[in-house]
Amino acid sequence: MSAFCFRISKEKIEVIKKRDVEGMGTPEIKYGESMCFVQHASTGLWLTYAAVDAKSARLGPLKRKAILHKEGHMDDALTVARSQTEEYQAARMIFSTTGLFNQFIKGLDALSGKNKSSSSGSLPMDTVVLSLQDLIFYFRPPEEELEHEDKQFKLRSLKNRQNLFQEEVTSLIRGNRANCALFCDNLDWLVSKLDRLEASSGILEVLYCVLIESPEVLNIIQENHIKSIISLLDKHGRNHKVLDVLCSLCVCNGVAVRSNQNLITENLLPGRDFLLQTNIINYVTSMRPNIFLGTCEGSTQYKKWYFEVMVDHVEPFLTAQPYHLRVGWALTEGYSPYPGGGEGWGGNGVGDDLYSYGFDGLNLWSGRVPRHVATPNEHLLAAEDVVSCCLDLSVPSISFRINGHPVQGMFENFNLDGLFFPVVSFSAGVKLRFLLGGRHGDFKFLPPPGYAPCYEAVLPRDRLRIEPIKEYKHDFDGIRNLLGPTQSLSHTAFTPGPVDTIQIVLPPHLERIREKLAENSHELWAVTRIEQGWTYGPSSGYKPAPLDLTYVKLTPNQNTLVERLAENGHNDIMNKRNPRLVPYNLLDEKTKKTNRDTVSAAVRTLIGYGYNIEPPDQESSGHGPATGDKVRVFRAEKSYAVTQGKWYFEFEAVTVGEMRVGWARPNVRADTELGADEFAYVFNGFKAQRWHVGNEPFGRQWLSGDVVGCMIDLTEMNIMFTLNGEMLISDSGSEMAFKDIEIGEGFIPVCSLGLSQVGRINLGQNVSRVDGTVESAPCIKVTHKTHGSQNANTDLLFFRLSMPVEFHETFKVPAGTTLLTRALTIPEDDVLEVDPDSDFEILKKSASRKEQEEEKESSVPKETPAIKNGENEKDSSTEKSKKKGFVQINVE
């Protein structure tokens, strides 16, 4: 056996004893950095290569022979690289098999007479057989009885070996048409390798070389071959190697292969539009304050409004595209930027439709069309910029200013249907502020003359807030709330509509009461003034004597009349004076009470004089046909429809408004009220009704925080509801809300939320994902309820969850709980047959109880958060000890 060593130089170096040096001293040769020489340890000769003979050089490039030499050459230096276990095993396998197979092939050629110069000798049959056995062992799949982790490790190693082998095959056939032609007859076998689950990227390289170097193979490509190649997109995603193979099928020597192109188009494009999205686009968010402005004939709203937006920070090019930032106005009737970005297409922002008008510093935007405008120091909106936005509804016109300088362009003669609101749309990396005037942000520049700050348009009893324009859910502290549609008023709400009394002629008997009403009103006025300390009066000593109305009580119908008369009086006042020019239902309670008291006194005066007042028919006294309020429907996907068994889910009513929950067919319509047709079976806790092709009284009303349980029994064909765990019953005493239902296509959980309503749905198992933030990775929490003993045997399936999670450094079992092992209920017979706990289990349980008692007797009390969802719940006291990684979940 010979030994070689590495030297940093060929010069002889005197060895000096080093003192006070820890370890092996400073390294002289470093992996991947140092150039070193190889020296034979015993003889001191250097490893080099033999010089090439001038005659043999004319025969072509030859392999140089490695020899030992006293001096060697100047270019003998090598770079040392560290190899992993799999790498050196593969290198050793390649080196040994290459020499052996070359010797075997030369021996075959000599026996067949192809190579006359070769000396005939015995073939190394035994060595070749052993080598083939080693190769079979090297590429064998792992055994089925291995543990999951060991099996996964061996599968990864096998896949890497296959990749290496296939890449070697690729290097042998690349540029060699003769070798590529050998694969043409075995195209079916080559493509069949792609259909296997463990198909690697190396086989794609082989197929790509065959298609490029051997064009005749394009004539035998069939549809099933193309489907197999396209199926790799589902396994590997948008792999450029797959796309390269598909491209090579389309063109042959510069000529299009239409048959292959048509096959690819038919099988690739439907349902795989993700191939068309090759860039990461900006995710655009639209925000607005709850300020709505509009005008129409007879409207009471002011017509000139002003606000500013100040840009605090801009971080450009977080994606391949520049940042998105636009400021302007939008309409409630039409502007609808969906959270996913448009109606399934791009990220909608201000100016990307015909219902919004925006400015980005260089262009005015509307209908996705930019119009360049002149501004001082032309640039896209950047940090410290202030954009002033002016809206004049009398012209109408929209104009902008940037840093106090007017923009040379404006929008005019646009549609006024709907209400306008300030809006900004921006992408990641942008921070900005709304300046709405007053205590909601002082303006940096004075508004133009006649323009009012937008904060004055906030409705009474309403708080100013900044909100997303489209928001369907709200995640907070691991809880997901479902949100109903937001409420926005229409033009008619700001247009006073008093009852027209000009054409009404009072009959004679009501003419006489008019004077009495006037007299009694004066008497009431005088009494209140005297109670306030007024002393002025006529010299005759006149003393007011109003009619005593204390004994007069109004019926509910008469109270309804009082409310309508008060509203009518308010609408009449709105046409005459400016204060409180808002809808009657938005007035403060003090003003409402004043109007009601005035009208109530008049009505009671009429009754006091003996007149009888009856309201008209309630059906005909309405304000016109009722219009259904907007609702938002949440439902499970069709693939989750249940067709057999018994199923249950829960719904928590965070608010107490109009909401419905229950079960529905997969083809339930979102534009129809749940339960108004035959597709849904739901419960309305706001009105205590059950809905299915109409409504009937059922159960009782819910309160905020109540939980509704929705049960469906597809064996007995009925649906039942619970409220806080108590069964709801009908007026007839039946617990079944719906019975004799038909299964059909099955049922899915469904709920609908009315205006400004909030609810939570729990589909069971309480497995939820907590979205990540800038500072923390996303995580999950899993709880698992079980019955029976820990020792119950069960078969486990292994699933890998490919997402980052957070977990404790050591496994913990909360006090009073046991390890969870089974998800299904164990029959009583099986439970009885389970072996009792072993001595070790008993000792472990007793130790856990002792630890609990020691914690209770601790002298320093500590407040620990209650653990609700098992051992994976976050705990602030152990947050520092958590690590991030991947979790493996065992599921029965």
C-alpha cells in the first residue's frame, strides 16, 4: 500500500517545533482555496503526468498517464475539494465500472475479430457479474418494512443517484446523433419513466438531448407522450426543463411541427393558466376613509371637498416591477378591487377602471389609460411628497396638486352616479397618511377657496376610520372572523322627501281644530317659559290654562304615527336651514326627542279634544316596495359535500344582526337569500326563524357570543340546530328543524352575513393556520380529541407538512391531559380488551401528579395563560426556547 500526502509547495521546508499552539496549528491547505501538490510519502517523488510522444500526438487527443517523477511539472498543482458520502461512493463506482467495462468490451471485440490488434484473453466474467450485482444493489429501492424516516432518507439518496446516472447518460449522448438515435426505438420506455412518482429531472435531460439531436423522433411523438411530459408540471411546478422539452417538440430544424403544437395547446392551456404568469406582480391594496360624497337634484350635501395624502416612505422594486402608488377619488357604484387582484386577472388600483380617477405623480389614470400631465420636477410619487385632491361636484371636476403646485390637467364631465370617496392604492413597501383636516390631520397646504375639508362629511354618531375597500375576513390573535358587507348610503338618503301637503285641503271639521291646536301650542309654550322664570305678562293678569294631557296615552300605532310625523317635520326643515342636513335616522337622540315631543303634543291635543285618530293600513303606508339588503355568503367547496353519515359544525354569532347558518346544496346560488329557494336549509337567529322555501318561527333569538350547532343526519334524513348546546325546538315541540330531506348531490356548510355583521365558523378538529408576519414565521396548531387508552394499538400513516412551524425545544404535556393517539371512537368491546397501564406508565402518571402538586404549593404565584388547544399552543414564557423547523404529523 502506498501513501501520498499534500504539499503546499515543492520546496523543502524545514520542520520547526511549534510551542504554545492549540490544536493542530494554523491550516496551510484549505478546501477550495489552496493549490497543492501530491507527493509520495516513502520515496518523495511527485505525482505528475507523462509527456506525450510527438508521433502519437498526431493520432488525436490521448489520455495522459499519471507517473511519479523526481521534479514533475509546474502545472501539477491541484485544488482540494471536500466530497460527501454519496459523492465519493458514486465516484468510486464510476471509476471501477468504467475500467472494468472497457476491458470487457475490448475482450468481446477481440473475440469477434473486430479488434485484431488486441490480444485474445479470458473475459473477466466473474468480475463483471459481481460488478452488475453491486450496481443492482446500488440502485435498489428501499425496503417496505423500514421506518418512515429511514425510508425517506434512502429514497432521497436513490433519487440523487438516478439523477447522477442520467446526467452521465446525457453527457454521453449530447452532440452525438448516433447515440441519440439508439433511444428512438425505446421512446415509449423513456417517456414511461416520467410517469413514475419518483421521476427525476435527470431523465428530462436525456429526453431533451434525444429530441434535439435526433429530429426523426418528432414523427413518432404521440398524445400520450405529451400528456406524460405535461403531467410533470403538476409534480415539479414551472420547471424550465419541462418547458424546454415542450419547446423542442414544437420546432424541427426551424420548421414548425403543427401536430405537436396542437396537441400541446389542447392539453396544456385548459386549467393551467399559471404558465402564462411568468412574473411576480405587485399586490395592490386599496384603502379609504368612511367618507361618502355625492350630489343630485335636491341633495343637501356640500359640493366642494378637499383632502391631502402625505407619502412617508417608498421602497422601490420589491418585485420586478416598480412600486404602485396612486391617489384620487372612486365611486361606490362600480369600484371593486378584489383582494386577489381584479376579477381573476390583475391587481386593480385607482384608475384601472371607469369608476375611479387617480394620479401617480406623472399621469392621470382612468379606465387603465394613463394621460401624461406636466408637473414641476416631474417624478413618480416619492417620500415626503404631498398630493392635494380636489373634488367639485357642481362642474363636475377633479383636480390635483403636488407639493402645493397645480397639476396641468384635470378630469371633467364624469359620471355622478353613486357616491365619491377618497382612495389610495399602493403596493408593498409604501407608507402614507391621509390628511383630512382638523384633528384628523392638519393640511400642509391651504385648500382652494370654497373647498371644505373632508372630515366635515363624517356622518353624526360615526367615527372616522380608514378601512380596506374589499375585506372578507379579519384575522386577529389566531381567530378568523367572517365579515358581512359594509353599509354605504345612497343619494336618496341625503335628499329630503317631506310629504307634499300643498294640494291637501282640510275639511270643515278639521279647520275648526286648527285654531284649537294653535291655541294649545301657545299655552304649552307659555307654561314652559313661566317654569323657566319668565315674569313678563299682560296687565290684565292673564294666566295660561293649557289642556291637561297627562291622562292621554298613545297606542303603539299612534306612536308609529308620531315617529313618521317627526321625520316628515325634519325633512321639511332640511329644505329651509343648514344645521343637521343629514338623514333623520342619523340625527342625535336629543334632536330626535325634540321633534317627537312636539308632534306627540299635537297628536295628544287632538285626542284630548275628543278626536279619534286611526293610522291607515300598514301594508299601504310603507315607503314603497321593500328592497333586500346586501348579504355576503360563505360556503364550503363542492368537494367537501357530505352524502352519508352524521355531520356537525358550529357558528358563533359575534354580532346579533341578520345572519343565517345551516346546510345547502353545492349548487346554491349566491344571488338568492339562503332558504328562499329549495337549495338551502338554514336558521336565522336574529328573527328566530328556519328558512327553506320560505320561513317559519323556530327556536329562540341569539345574543352576541352565542354558538349555533348545525347537525345533519343523512341516515335519518333530518337537520337539527342547537344554541349554546341546547336543542332548538319548533312551536310544535319537535327538535327536527327539517326532516325527510333528499341527499342528491350532498350538503355543504353555508352561512350568510348581513350588513356590518361578524361571525365565526368552526368546521371541527380546530386545525388552523396562523399567518406569518415580518417578525415571525407562519405556524399551525393541532388539537386532537380521542377516546380509549394510550395502549390501544393503531395503524399510523405518516404525512409530511411542508411549511415552517414553531415548536417547543422539549415535548410538553399540559397538566391534567394525556397523550393523544386516536381520532375515532373505540368500541366498548375493544376498550375492554386493552391491556392495563404498565408499571412505567403508572410511575410516569404519578410523577406528573406530583409535579402538579408542587406547582400548586409554590410560594410565588405565577399567572400562566390557560392552554386551550393542546401542547402546541403558544406560551409567552417559553417563546424564547422555541425553534423553527418542519413538523411531521402522524394521523390515523
